[in-house]
Amino acid sequence: MKKYFKHLQENTAPHERRQFAMRAAGALTTVLFVTWAASLGVRLANPGTGNPSAIGGADSTQTAAVVNYQTQTNGLEVATTSVFNN
């Protein structure tokens, strides 16, 4: 790898090195974006999966109930007060 970088530095012009760097950065960005986009459907299909105790607090049963309620509700709900009743 060191030989390749030394070869690039000695045998290419600065604008060619910049073009190579831009192509490499673009390729890496493309790979990361495609990976993110491919996993988006899986993440949106399972919004309630994961560690339920990491969502709300120390009481895992209450937090699990909140997660369970969130996964069962598919519509928009409007609350007029801050108290949320099941």
C-alpha cells in the first residue's frame, strides 16, 4: 500500500490525485447510502423491535407495555391533555 501511494505521489499530477480521491469518496458514499437504503425497509417494517428497557426507564414491564402499544397503533392520535389513557 505504501508503494502504491508513493507511486501515486511521484507519477501523477495533483489534479489527477484529487480526481482519484473524489472518485474513491464517491464510491464509498454510494456503498454506504445503498446499504442504508436497503436496510430502511426492514427498519420501518419493525419499529417496535429492540430493547424495550432502553426506551423509557427502569420499569421494564411498563416500558414493554408502551412499546407494545406503539407497535399496535398505526393511526395518528391527537391528545388534548398530557395524560395518555389506554
